[in-house]
Amino acid sequence: MDVRGYETGPIKAEAAFTSDFPLDDRYSTQDLVDMLERERPNMDIRPGMRHKYTPLRFDPATGVKYIGGRYLFDTWENVLDYNHFTNEELYPEPGVKFWSRFPGVDKHYWKVTGAHDFKPMATSHHINRFERYSYTDENVAELLAEVWPAIRDEAEKQGLSSVWLMFQPEEKQIGILTVAEKSGDADPAVAVSKGLEYLERLDAFGRFLPGQLGAEQLMDRTSLIVSSWLPESRALGGAHSSFDVSPPHPKPQI
């Protein structure tokens, strides 16, 4: 995979966008990856998008698929632009707004305290875990800035590929995203399963949040990254997107 432009180290991103929602039985996993790649060219050209992960989780009790998006943007203004575009301007079908196709969409735009890639996106970003917390203290920006080095260092110590720390001041929420790679097992399905299990079993990074914030957990979900959009790589003549858990999951057939 010829992925260009994504260096390891601190990420220059001021904002993030996340979404999570269940898919009904109309969509197979093949339908999902086909749809993602069909719609990508109208979306990854929005100003300031660094990249997007598409999480995919199969509920262990019901088999329901949960998907969504994990995006980084260069500025707060550009994440607001993306939020407006997907809410008000994007019509995949005549008369049908983008988000109206999916019930139960939970989406947020975030201010980023810190984000850091420890390992190359081209080879090591396969699984993500999203922790979301409520908070009460108004000094959230300062308090998160104080604990960011400890969160970043612990993520590196645990061998993770990336970590983001962010907050949503209007909703009074905090988000922590961690990214891991699959194992080196020769069987692709086993490699993905072991990587998923490792990230899911780590102690939650919310333990680093200061008690002063009054943080309470709202969500903790570990998912495969079934696709990544790579607008910076595309702009440099490299891959436009990647499907790094294929196999065992499908690549698009479009």
C-alpha cells in the first residue's frame, strides 16, 4: 500500500469529528465497504481533513454492526464546516440527507488537546478504542493539557499506534481514542482478533482524567478499522484509502 504524507510523531490537528451508529440488516459488510468507497470522493475533499478511520464492531450478543467515523481536522473552523456539510448539504440520493439514512446516529465535533502517531499509518493502524466521558469542571482545557503527556506516554509504553485526547465544550464531554495494530499471527482472522482483544483489555485511559473534572464514562467501544480515508496521501499521488483488515474483511468491489 503506497500511503504517503503521514509521518509519525505529534499530529498538527486542532479538531476532530466522531460518529457512531448501528446498521440494519440491509447492509452486508461488502455493501458497507462498497458504500464507503463510493461516497469517499465527495467527502474526503472537505477542507482540512487529515484522515478518517471507519470503525466496525459486531455486537457479541446480537450480531448488530456498529460503524461510524473517527476524523482529525486541522482547525476548529474546518470541523464545523464538515459538520454543516454532512448535516445540511450532502444528499447521497435526491431528497435524502446524508445522516437521515441511519437511525440512532451519535455524532460530535471536538477540540483536540493532543494527538500523536507512534507507528506508521500504512502498516500499523488496524483497531481503535473510543472512550467518551462527561465532565463538570469549566477548566477542562487546562486540566487536559496537564494530563496529556501522561496519556501519550502510557499509550507509547503499551505499544499503541496512536492516541488522541479531545473535549467538547458545549456538550461537556471528553473523548479518548487509542489505536492498535493486529498481531503478527499468520492467520489473518486470528491476527485481527488478537489485536482487538489486546486493545479492549487495556485499562481504560480515562483513569488519567483528574478527579476535579467529575468525569463519568458514557461509552467504551473497541472496533476494527474497516477502512481509512487518506486525503493527504491522495494529494501526494499515493493511495486514496486503505482497507487494512482485509483479509478477513472485504475490500470494495466497485
